[in-house]
Amino acid sequence: MAEASSELEGPNFQSGCEIDKLADEEMLLGHAFGEPVLVARRGDELFAIGATCTHYGGPLAKGLMLDCTVRCPWHHARFDLRTGEAIGAPALNDVACYKVEKRGDRLFVTSKIDEKPARKPKSSPASVVIVGAGAAGSAAAEMLRREGYAGPVTLIGADEFLPYDRPNLSKDYLAGNAPEEWIPLRPPDFYREQKIDTFTSTVVEAIDPKAKQVTLSDGRPLGYGALLLATGAEPVRLSIPGDNLPHVCYLRTLVDSRRIIDKAKNATRAVVIGASFIGLEVAWSLRERKLEVAVVGKGSLPLEKVLGGELGNLVRETHEANGVKFHLGRMPTAIDNQHVQLDDGTILDCDLVVVGIGVRPNTTLAEEAGIATDNGVLVNEFLETSVSAIFAAGDIACWPDPRVGRIRVEHWVVAQRQGQTAARNILGAHEAFTTPPFFWSNHFDLHIHYVGHGGREDRASVSGHLKAKDASVIFRAGDKTTAVASIGRDVENLKAEVALERGGEFHAR
């Protein structure tokens, strides 16, 4: 996790700034009241908001202004320039909003605007029950309250903890660079203040759509007016001799990450099985902890089917330059207390094994309730399932993407944004989910931003210089752009996101 600089830059907007320094549709970083402030211009209108993204502290002035919004260059969070409101995940908190005055040819930031516009939903179900307290579920619960819903909201999670920042579990937290106090998304008091009833370590055993009721793992029934399924996914498990030994770990939950950290303290050599994003981020994190790391992957290059050959090769080279050893085109056949055996007879020494070979959506609850499924829970563009008053979002949702057809993806930001859209639709917004998928992945000094959804057969072309970590890889099916992966081109990746949203083609610089 990174933080923006605390030094104040640019003009002091309290003392005034020439309006002509700010062209139409441009932003200017300055400060007021001892805080970094972003001033933006749209025609004759001027806006002023806090300049630091509330997600990981990204510099909004280096992002992209679009109409009356600004998008963060780091992880594509969105803010309303008129109000400072966080209108798109992964940011959940608003930034400050300021009053701007024009005096002759100068602008002045004069005061902070504390009041936010009140919202009233188009419709209000008797109650909302959310099954799953991960990215989608927690974002939905918060959005219900943001949109002015006053009815009962219940958030039910199988995890023993309240919602937390899952991407960090394989990144900075696992690497030892992020303290545990960064992991919870909200303190417990937040849910009490928002009147969101939370259940931890609780499983929903059954849904009765006719009675509009769910049954909890302790046997209690709970009625709902609207139901959101956000049950997420579970790791695919190995099935080889030794797969259940004490030093074999998976990574999905905070408990999993803590377990790996604990075992890494007394380990010297680790084998990561699976050259997935999770597997490679684990490899990076364990190298940060000074372990020797070997990665076993069945493909010829890591991440090739997602990132293409050239970027996949750069990922491999980056890891190798930092001491990670690869065994590609290989699969494990057995594990014992000190070794992993591969299918070609290779024996890898290790005292820690982490498995990252994919996940499967948790669809059993939906299937048993008679909800249509096919590689996930089938939803329409409004994230409604085949059963009235039941929605689905996140890793389980298989939705009709307007660019590439029906897909299901397992990205944190997608899950959050779907949870937000589902919440608004529960309240009658009738808002189609059309946002292109986005994720980020860190590998030592290689930071990848990926927007869209490319297919294995898509043609990949490189704009820029991958070796210099200044490039975008554009994926196309025929003449249609499906995805863009960028390194060192944060704003370009934001522009690609906008092009995909608008159904246009993307052309790199």
C-alpha cells in the first residue's frame, strides 16, 4: 500500500489563483486550510474537492476528469466534483468539498461544504438481507444507506471477521509492508451507526423464495423484502498425496494470510503451486520476507492467457530478477514434509507450500433455491436473478457484458461496483451494470492495471516499451478492443476504461 505525499503543492487557493491558469476540462492541484485541494473547471463552473483518493491515497490531480467526475489514476475510484462523493469503488469514503468564489479574474476557495445532498430511494423493500460480507456484500450494504434507504439491512458473513480489504492479503499485508489495522474496511462502530445488522461466522443454509425467507446455520429464519446473494468463491483444492499436510496453505481469508505469515517466520524455502495472480503476488510477498521461492505453473508462461505472451514474459523476467525460480509446464504430483515432487521427477525442497490454482463460485445455495446457474448465478443487466426480488453480485454473478457477452470475473473492484449497482437497483434505480472490469496486480516494481475482459484468442499488440515499464498492451477480437493492460501509463488506462464504457475503440499514445 502506498500513500500520497503530505507536502502541500501548488497555489494557495485561499489566497487566490488566476482563473486562466485553469483551462476548460482541466484540474489544478493546490491547497487550502492546510489540506491538498483539487480545483477543476468545466465551462464557467469551478469545483473544489480534496485532492487525495480515500482508497489508498492516490493523487486525484494526476487522474482523469470526465464531465463532473474525477477518476483516481491508481485504482480507478471515482468522485463527484460537485459534492466530493465517492461514486465508484474501490473508494468508499467521500473527499472534502469546498466552496469556490470568483473575484474578477481570480478564484478563491473560501470554505468547506459539510452538508451532502439527501437522497430518497424510488422504492423501499420491507427489508434487505445480504448473504456474503465480502466486497460485493459490504459495498451494497453501504450503498443502501447512502441512497437513503431507512429499512432494516442485514449483512451475513461466513467469515469470523467484519468486511476487510481482501486484495491486501496477497500484497502488502502478506509482504509485511501493511499493518493489520489497515485491513478492516470499517470499524465495528460504523455498522452500528449505519444501523446495519451484521452476522459473522454465520452461514445461510437455505432460501425459501415463496416465503421470502432465509434459514441461518443456527436454525433461525430471517425474512426479507429483497435478497442479495454475494457468496463469493472458494479456492480449488489440490488432490495429490500430501495435499493436507500442515505446511500446505491456501489464501482466501484473513485467517489464511495470517497462517502463511506465521509459517513464513520459521521457513526458508517456499513452493508456490499455481502461476496465477494470487500465486505470483504470494511469491513476491514471500520474497519480501526473504524466503527462497519456487513457482510451479502448468502454462508455458505465467499469466499468458490473460496478459498475452510479451507481458507474461515480462512478469516472469521481473520475478526471476528478484530471485523467484520458475518450473513452468509442470504440475505437482506429491508433497511431503520437506519436498514437492513434480510430474517430470523434479524434487523441490521446501518447508512452506502455498497453493493458488483458481477458485470456484459458491453457487450451491442459489441452485438449491431453484435460481438459474451456469458457471455462476445467471443475472440480467440489472443484476437480477431468475427469481423475483433476488439479486446476485461479485464472484458468483454471471452477467451480460455489453462488449464481450456473458462473463463472470473474480475482481475485487468489479464485486464492489456490482454490489453498489445491485443496491441501487434494489431501491428501484433500474440501472444496467455496464462498467468494464478492472483490476490491478503488483509484482515487485511492476504494477499492472488491466481494464476490460480479453479472451484467450484475442490479438495483443504493444504500444510503448515493456522493458522500460512504459507501455500498454491492447487486446482485440477482430477490430474490437476488448481489454487494455498498462504499465506506467495510469491515465492511459483510465482513458481505455472510458473508451470501453462508451463502446468505442481505444488507441494508445
